Amino acid sequence: MITRDDLIREYRSRSATFPAFAVVYLMIVGTLGLTAYAIV
């Protein structure tokens, strides 16, 4: 179980490496987009 403090700690550690987070986010969105495009 993840507590709110763990989430805040994770968020702070990731906000320090924002470019890496942005890359992961874009990969997730891109995968969702490709999946939706393939289904349609």
C-alpha cells in the first residue's frame, strides 16, 4: 500500500528529473495513441 507521503516523496524525486518524466509520459501517451489508431 502506498501512502500519501510515499507519493509526495516519489513526486519530489521525479520532479528533480523532469526531462526523464516527460519522456516516460510521452512514451505512455504515444503507446495509447498507437493502440487507439490500431484498433480504429
